[in-house]
Amino acid sequence: MTRVFAQRVVSLSVAWRLAAGLLPSLLAVGLMVSLFYYGELGREAPRIVLWIASLLTVVSLVIAWANARYFANRISRLARVAEPVAGDAGREDEFDRIEAAVGTLGSALSASQAERAKADATATAQRHDEATMLAGVVADSLAQLDEIRLPLHILLESRFGELNENQEELLRDARSAADAIDVALRRLGQVADADRGAISPQRELVQINDVVRSVLPLARAAAERKGARVESALEPGLPRVAADRARLAEALALLATDAAEATGPQVSLTISTARDGHAATIRISPAGQRAIENGSGIFAERLIAVQGGTVVVDAGGITLRVG
């Protein structure tokens, strides 16, 4: 019991210790009032009052001593880790050392924050420059790709001679590859534009459930190729949110089809919607990190980010928040 009381006394806050330090002064006021009252002629202080006054005086002295010792030890420990201050050593005390240490730490913190802000600004500028350069490379590559796709189209549609089946198949494969490269480069260009702030989303009030319904056929077609199925759970009465309908639908289609293609046979993929305050969320589950680690997943994240939304991936699936 004594040990618990001692631990409780040690764990007192500084405010309580300072308040307890006023106890001797309060007792002194009470004793002075008593002495004035009983100091008049014909009055004699009862013995019990003297005993109580003596006991309270001793208790107040013990409390004052304990608090003074506590503060002295704590200040000494703080000053022990601080460097001595320059100047008159005769006037140097623990508070001087603590003040100097706090000043040094404050200067170091300010320098660190300034250095961090400078590094962030440099990184942002470098990212903008890299995105600008990447956008230029993409534009040049698309122009050169068009020069490749046009002859392929002419060879397949306007025959200059008989082509055997192997030649036609090679030309069709080449055109399909060129079309796929064209799509990938255009997506890469939009990612670069998003990173350098060159995309201006066309915001409008969008009903999330309508966007999900427009994407469901694509997700179901992708799931059927893997022997899986897609189900929807749309919460009714969701508020309209401000979003770019076209980019939201494109991002959702990419994430949903990638999640469907990453599932196994007989797996049920669920696309659900829910209210999140003034915003709305779209949940694709089950889906993992692999569903957004490819190029189309990164592109979908950028499409959501440019309109102020977020994409969060956890162990159970992918959550889109818009609005």
C-alpha cells in the first residue's frame, strides 16, 4: 500500500506539484488568523488547535521539500545533457544551459525544415521537367507511329498484289501491335500531363451508380474469359458528386477489368458503392496490389487523382473515393 502511494505521488503532474507548493503559504495564513484571534486578552488557544497546527506545518514542510527536490532533480537532469553557454561562467546556471540547448534545437529544426522545403521544391521542379520531357517524347513517338500504321493500313486494305495467308497474318499482327503501342503511348502522355499539371478535368455532378452500370459489361466480359463472374451491390440514393464522368468511367473500367483478369475460375468479383460523407466510394473486391501495379492501373490512379479523388488498395480490394 505504501509503495502504491509513493508511485502515485511520484506520478503527479507538474501542475499538482506547483499547487501543492502553495500549501505552506495557505497554512501560514490560517495560522496567522488563529494567532490574531487567540492572541487577544482573555483567550487561550485550545491544545488541540496547537497540535493540528503543528502537524499541518510539518506536513506542509515535507510536501514543499519533496516538490523542491523533485524540480531540482529534473532541472539538473535536463541541464546535464545541455552544453554550457558561452559568457560569464559565474552567472551560468541550469536554466541558462537548458535555454541554450532549446535555442540550438530550435535553430537546427528551422534549418532542417528549410532544407526539407528546398528539397521538396527541387524534387517538384525535377518531376515537372521530367514529365514535360516525357510528354514531348510521347508526342514524337506517336507521330512516328502514325507513319508506321499508315503503310500497314494501305497494305491490308489496298492490295498491290496477292498476299498469302502468312503475309496477311503478319501485317495484321503488326497493325495490332502498332495500335496497342498507340494506346500505351497516349496513356503515358496523359500520365505525364497529370504530373506536370497540364490536365484540366471537366467536373460535373455525376451519379456514381450510373457510372458503375456503364462499366459492368466490360468487367463481366473480362471475368468470363477467366471463368469468373461479376456482381454489383449499389447503394440506392447516393448523392451526386462533382467528378469528370469520362475519366472516372475510364479509370473504373481499367481497374475493374484488370481485377477481373487477375481473378481465378469460379471467383465472384463484387463492385459496390457506398456513401462517405459528402463523397461516394466504389469498392472492387477481391482485388490486390497486382491489379494496379501495371501500366493501366497507374494510369487509372492518375485519372482519379486529377479530379481530386483517391485510390486505396488493401488486402481485400480497391476503393475509389470521389467527390
